[in-house]
Amino acid sequence: MFRTLKTSIGLVIALSMSLLIISVTMVNKLESSESAVKVVKDNTTTLSNVLALQLSLMMERNPGDDALLSSLFQPIKEHKHLLSAVLYDNNYKVITAIQPERVLEISDASVPKSPENVPFGVTQYDNIIAAHQIVGSSLYPMGHIVIYIDISNVPTINNTRQLLKQAPVLLALWVLCTGVCMFILYRLVSSLASLSRFTQNVYETNDYALRSSISSTNEIGKIACNINSLLDAIEVELLVNFEQKQTLVDQQETMSRLANFDSLTGLPNRQFVLDNLKLELARAKRNDEDITLLFFDLDGFKGVNDSLGHEIGDLILIEVADRVQRLLRDGDLFARLGGDEFLILPDRDITTDHAKSLATRLITASNEPFELRGLSLTVGLSVGVATASDAGYDLSELMSNADLAMYRSKARGRGSYTLFTPDMVESHKRKLHIANGIEQAVANDEFVVYYQVKVNNDGTVIGTEALIRWQHPEFGLVMPNEFIPIAEQGGKITAITRWVINRVCMDMPDLKHWASGPFRASINLSGHDLRNNQLFDYIYNTFMLYDVNPENIEFEVTESAYLENFSLSNKFFRRIGNMGCAIALDDFGTGYSSLSYLTQINVDTLKVDRQFVMEIQSSERGRLVTGAILDLAKRLSLSVCAEGIENLEQWSYLKKHGCDNVQGFMFSKPVPINKLMNSPLQYHSEQFA
């Protein structure tokens, strides 16, 4: 109701002072009234006594003179408060009277109206004084006087006058008391007002470092001290809350980074880029625009991880991310999808020429060697480029198209880029169909073994290489260079290898009957086969099942597959060699630059890759390298077989430089066993002249 405590207390003080003055006035009035009544009562007593004395004297001197008595009685009529006066004889008969009828007007029932009932002497009722006096002596009474006095308005005039006289004093007293009380109040409440202003300031500024300066020892001082203690606690809590809030903010930012950004490179991750790509595809479709997507990964990154460790691999990924970011514009989205796969979403629509230019710059930037911890490494990129319009603005199809284009780049020799074309989808579907049909093909014997002969320097057939083909019910004859990589990626190559081993063992009686001399059938193994701990047992059990002499079998493995699984390969081929099988190292010279491993491996034959054989006629360096390989093999007491012989000049050069065995289209293409049975066992150089 009141805005300030001072106003409220001030009004209370003023009201209290007013009530005090009124109380004093009322008490004074009551005391004045009682004094006035007492005076009237005393006057009435005196009046009645004097009148009784006078009347007794008159009645003694002039008995029976009622008129004289009446004249003596009449002067009391002037009494201001007289209500009624009556002179009675001893029998209470009226002798003379003044206003006797007014007695009947008395409303107070306690006042006796009959003279004989009025007590002797002076008696006071509420507003009436009754006086009853005997005229004469009590022994010889001559009559009775009964007087009624009205005292209801006795003090009014006097009290009013007295109040008017006292009013200035009372007002001055009220002002003085109220002022003194207000002064004392304001002195007492000033610290409370200061405390109120302080708390208001804290509220308005939110500065909880403020402290009250009130230091009194009274209750207000204690309140100020408690408020300061409360502010101390609030400040501490605010500091704790701020630190906790900052911790939560940091954790939220960390969680956001973990959810949306790659922890290694700091680039947006797969989820982040896919969410943004959905929005961009919707926008582009709505505005009839196009989006170009570049998808790339690192060539040979797995080999770096396996040979140099994941720490070096991580450093390469970081360096690749830095190099690529320097090539991009502001607004281009660059993300790491996982592993060594990256994605670039250029800002808004770009032309095909721009996409090609960007892909070329990416490849060029990656060709610069990575200088990491004293190592100089070169890691190439394979880039796939796809557009949203070709994918019908579908996110999964767009990603799939870019991925297909990227793998087409790898198939073309890596370190290149490929623009997606719709025919790649059909190729991809064919790969999926092939991948899904391998297990059924093994179960249904859809594979076929073709044999390519190997001849020695005399032209005599000394063995064959078993080469698998797939007689697909839908695609026809599928070559191994198409389905073998798919089988390796799907982990199904070992099942194919086992099928080939089983098939060759089944054909071995026919092969030995056809060859009629020392003979070996070569079977190719992949790197996946070397990691299979159960393959040796399968080979052994299959040889036992078909009664195959291990000396009639040679296992071939590529140089890269052998060295990628070096310890496992050594262990496996040591067991194979102890069993009696021969071991050939295929594609020699194409995988690694260091030849120190040749002193540690267990092989019988080095197979010179067709790449070197093809350069014999066209390149002096090719001839020198081939000669060096042949010389190295001889010094290591290894047999040498060259593949890819297509003409007599190549065969003559190889024979001249000590090559032991050759194979190639010049002698025979790979053929099924039924055709092989009709093939010659001896080839002469004259028939190729």
C-alpha cells in the first residue's frame, strides 16, 4: 500500500500520537465532567440544606402560610440544571412545586419518581441527581423537599471551552512528539534505506562483487553482514556455475566436432557432408541447377600403412588434407569420408572443364613427394567425378556414381581422374552380379581350367600353367582378370583357389599321360591364400585323395603377394617345398626395388614378367634389365621362366642369355584340357621362322 517503510512507520507514529492526544483529551474531558458533576452535586446538597433551613424557620413563624412558602421556594427556579423541585408536607402532599411534571419525563427507570421512594440526602443516578431533605428536625418534621437535577449537559460548555483553550497546546505537543519520533525513526531507518539502495543496485547491475558498507551492530548491521555473506556464496556459486557452464560448452563443442568433423584432419566427416549434400541436392533440384562431386582416395595407401605404420599413414592423410585445402575456394566443401577416402563438393554449379581442371590440380599436388620424418614418399590420387543430374538428384546414387568413376580411374592405372558415364552403372551391376555368383559358380562347377604350355630351350613341353576361366550362364566366358580381383575383394578367392587345386589334381592323370615325361602343372596362389592357415592341409589332403605326386605340382605367387605376407609366405612355402612341390616367383621385378629379400625366400624359379619380354626388341634398357635378371637368377642358382613370348626373336634372345623355360602365345594360348591333349609336345624354332 505504501511505497516506503518510512512512510508507513511515519503514518503509524502520527496516528499513534493522534490517538495519544485524543486519549489525553478524553481523559481530561472525563475528569472535567466528573468534577463538574461533583460541583453540581455539592451545590445541590447545599441548596437543599439551605432551602430546608429557610423553610423550617418560615413554617415555624408563619404556619399555614402556603403563599409565603411558595415565594420563598420560587427562587431556586433559576438553577441552571434544575429539573424539578417539590415541597411536601409530612404526608407527601404537595405544598408548592416547580416543574413537577418533568419528573415524568425521566427515562431512566432506576430513578424513583415517587417522593416517598427517594432516599434521604443526595443520590446520583446516571444523569439525574435526586435530593431529599426533611424540613425541620427529624424528630419534629414539618415537611419534605425533593429536588431533581439534570446533569447530562453539565460539563459540555465547560469542556468545549477547555478543549478550545487546550487545542494549541495539544497541537504543539502532537507536532513535537511526532517530529521527535520521526527524527528518531529516520535516524534508525537510514541504514535500512542504505541497505535497500544497495540491494537494488546489486539487482540492477547483477554485480555480485559489491558489498554493503554498513557495519553497525544492530539488527540492520547483522542483516547487511548476512547479505554480504550471501553475496559471497552467490559469487562463489556463480564462479562454479560459470566454470561448469564453460566445461559443458567445451564438451558440447567437442561432441559437435566429434559428431561432424574428422578428429585427425579437422575436415568435415561423412555424416556432416551427407547432411549438407542432401540440402544442396534439394536446392539444386528445386532451382534446376546441377552439382558436381569429386571423390578420391590415395593410391597404395594400404601398402604405406602396412609397411611404414599407421602413424606415417596419418601424417600423409593430414598433409593431403592441407594440400587439397590450399587448392579450393572459399565455400567449397571438403570432407574426409573415412580411411583414405575424401570428397569435394564445389560451391554451386561448376562446368565439366572446371571439374577436370580441379581434378588435374589435385593429382599434380599429390605427385609432389611427402617429406615425413626423413622419408620421401609419393602417394598418388585416383579421382572420380559425378554430377547430380546423372544421378537423378539422389544422394546414394550420386555417391555411388562418384565411387564408380574413382575405381575406374584405379583400373586405368591410378593417378588419374574419370568422369562418370551411365555405362559405368552397367559395368558396376556386372561386377555385383559376378561377386554374388562366385559361390554358386564354385558349387555348380561353372569354372573351367585352361592350360598354357611351358617349354624348355629345346622346345620340349615340360609343364603347363593352370589358368581359370568362368563359363558364366549369363555373361559367357569371363576372364580371370575380371572376376579374380572381385573375388579377392569379397574374400572368396580361397574358394576358387581350392577349386583349381582340386581340378588340376583330377586332371593330373590325363596330363601325365599326355606329357609322358617330367612334367609340372603350375597353380597360382594369391596373397589371401597365403594368409589362410588351412590351405596347406587342404593341399595335402587333396594330393592324398587323388594320389598326386607333389613333384608334379608347382605353385606360383606374385612378388608383391609374397613380400606383403613375407613371414607367412616363407613358412607356407617351406612346408610346400618340404612336401616336394616347386615354387615360382611370378612377375619378378615389377613390385619392389630392393632385391635383398631374394636371400631370404624359398623359391625354385623366377618368372620374368611379360613387360620385360616385350621390351627386348624395342628397348636397349629393356634388354639390359632382362639380361641382368637372368644373370642374377643364375648366380642364385634359380631356374628362370619367361612369359609372354610372342615371336622367335624374343625366344632366341632369352635362350642366348640363359633362360630355362618360356611360355607364350607363340607356342600356345591357354586351352581346355581336351584341346591340350591334341597339342604337340615338341616345338622347333624352324616352325616359327
